[in-house]
Amino acid sequence: MLLFHIINSALGNDGYTFFPSNAKNAEVCGISQDSRKISPGYIFASVKGLKSDGADYIRQAAESGAVAVLTELDDGACSDIARVIPVIKVKNVRRALALIALKIYFDGIIPTDLIGITGTNGKTSVAFYTSHILNTCGISAAALGTLGGVSPAGNVNTDRTTPDAVTLCDILKGYADFGVKAVAMEVSSHALALDRTYGLHFSVGVFTNLTEDHLDFHKSMDEYLAEKKKLFLQCDTAVLNSDDSAYQSIVKDIPCKKVTYSSVTANADYYALQKEHLPTGSCFAVCHKGESHKIRLSTPGDFSVMNALAAIASCCEYGIPFEDACKAIALSPPVPGRFEYMGEVNGAAVILDYAHTPDGIKNVLSTAREFTKNKLIALFGCGGDRDRQKRSIMGAITTQMADYTVITSDNPRNENELAIVSDIISGLDPQKAVYNIIIDREAAITNAILSAKEGDTVLIMGKGHEAYQQIGSIRYPLSDRSIIINVIRKNKNGID
């Protein structure tokens, strides 16, 4: 595809300026914002990131065979760069990158239907359940997000909840070529703020909830919410959690069709009744337009019921009959690392969960407390280089709700692990909090499990499905699941 044709089609005649204006037409075969991925025939998108500036790598991209540079630099800088390589000046390089990627990969139109899920908690579970329902009902579907890409075409690893625009197009192209009809994808607030999903059209958009998180990036809850709302400017139908405090703000500001789901009011379009929670799952009835179906879900908790409701509603709004959606979700396996029952040690239930926000840990601790006969034992840590102000909040919530808390390391990245722990315990009541600090995560998990007795529940929080511990920029192998399984196995075999 020729450069001028791609740029005109993707950005419109007035959406860019060429330097020099008489730049030669060139055959384009790709685009990237990573200079290390530039090959002959590529456009290099010079993006100013949070840690580096693409402008510093323009010469490297040119030497690798880039046919043009996409940038927001001023005219003078563009003229200077044009002595080395043709320049395409735009107002917003991230948005231009997304639109050009869509043009290169799909000629502008994605043949796969998209269902986008945004919110602080629950995105992964809703995407997982949604794709399961669709596949069970005969529609080839994928889930894309924190668990990577999971589809009939095979699994794909991803570094982010929502990949960058080019990687996302590449994954969606692979799905489309395989015949995947629909993709249920997590759409993070970072992705919306950084225009990774700009130009995409969603058949259905889902809002799960809004609680404190990512304030190191968004600076305020208002800014955080504003980014979430962007999804609903790109979809046909919005499926909204009407129980959440942010609902009223969202519903009044979006122009698309709106439907609601709730676990507390029958005024919603989809709502749940007769909820019952056990360590191994939840039973509840789902109601919609006078029709009701009883469901047994493999994950307990009100939050699991809400995730299931969101998935059922999104599938029904997509076109799946209500009864079929309810029957399908009842067949769903557990979501990996989401309140996942792992077994018992000394008569105590051991549960693995991904909760890593104040609201997330409050929800899973509340759920565990419902069926715990004796003591509730909790383990958690806080990630480094992330929102510091939530650490003391998470510490206070956990020690108040659990009988015994083990505080440990969780992806410290570039921060000192003891400094992170110091932030966590700064909000604790020294007279009431019962806790232990064990930095080594494997030792901490072992301590939490082996301290339990019959009737207790042990809740291992924070990493869920993750199989690494990030220290600095390196991800070292570490799996809570493997550690838990090993402790349970040794206990059953009588191994010290």
C-alpha cells in the first residue's frame, strides 16, 4: 500500500502535513512506535512516552529502513528531520498511529465484533465469562486482557491489560484470519488515556465499577472516571452497573443505548436474586424482562454475581437469547486466579485471588468471611512504582477484616521492599492489628497456609494468575499457584 494513500485514507486531507511537501511515494508494509521493531517499509511513530521520547530514535529508525516519521514536532524540527527522512506532522501522534494501524491491517474496518469492558475491578472475569458464553452458544470468541489472549485460535501472551494500538491490530488480525467472530476485551483507563483503542468500534461496552486505583497516573478520581467514559463514545450499547456510585455520572454523559445490571434492585434491566455463597461457588437467580433462571457459578461472592450479570447482559445485548446465556455461564470453569478454590490444608480452605486494590481486597475478604467458620487469614503486598496512597488503606482494610495478616512483597519493581511495607503498616492500629511481615513471598505463603487450622480460610491475594515477581525491570519466575499446590501436596504427604 502506498504511503500517500494510507495517510490520506486514515487521516483525511487536512489531518497532516508532509515535510518535504513533494516527498516521494513509498510502499508501506507496517508501522511501529518502537524503533527496534522498524523494518524496511515501516512508518516510525515518534511518540513521547512517560519514560522516553521517540524523537531520540528517529535516526535509528531511518537507518533501519523507515520510509517516514510520524511526529508532533514543530515545523522547524520537522524541516530538519526531513533532510534525513520524510516527515508526517500531525496534531496527535498516538491517535494517528492507531488510525494508520487500522488502515494497514484492516483497510480501516475490523471484521470482528468487539465487546469492551472497563472498570477498576472485574474486567478479566467479565471478559472470560463473555467469551465462554459466546463460544458455548456457537459464536467463535476470544478474551483479551490481563490473562493475555485466549481464543480458539490459541493463546497469546501480552504485557499490558490492553496492548498498544499496533499490537492490538496484529492480535485482532490473527483472530479474524482464524475466523474468530467476537472479541471480549479489557479496556483499561491507561489504554483510553493513551489512545490505544482510538478508532475502534465496539458493539457493546461494559462498565463494572470505579474505585480508587491508578491515581499515580490519573491524579484524581474525576480524571480517572473521565477516561473510563471514553469507551462509551465508541460503542453501540453500554451495559452499566447501576449499583456503582459512578453510574449517574456516566449515564448522563454518553449518547449510546444504555442498559443496566444490579444485584440490589429489580429496577435494572438485568438483576440477581436469591444469592447464596459457599467456598466453591455461588447460587443465584438472574431476572430479565419477567424471565428468571437459576445459576450455579463456580466462583463465590457478590462481586462474582455482578461479573456474571455483566457478562450475561453483554451477550444478550450482542444477540444471544437470555436463556441460552444463563445456561452457558453455568458451565463456565473458574476464572484463573480469581477467588479460585485451591484445596484444603488441615481442614482450612485455601483461595487464590488477584485482588490488588482497596475495593478488590475488601470484596474478597467480605466474601471469604461469609463462609469462614473460624479464622480468616490473609496475605497481600503492594506493587512498587504504583499509587502509594492506597498502600496504607489496603493495610488497614486487611488487618481490620482478617484475624491474621501476612504482609509480603508483590512486584516491588524499582522500590525498596521494606519501604513499601513501611507505607502499608503506617495506617495500622498497633493495638488491634495482628500481622506478620515476611518479605520472601514463597515463605510468606507457606506461613499463611500452615498457620491455618480446621474451619479457617486462607486468602492469598495480589498476583492471582501471574507467574512472575518483577524486581527492577526483570520478571523472575514466581507463581502463587505453584507455591500453594506444593504446600498442599507436602502437607498431604506429611513432608516438612
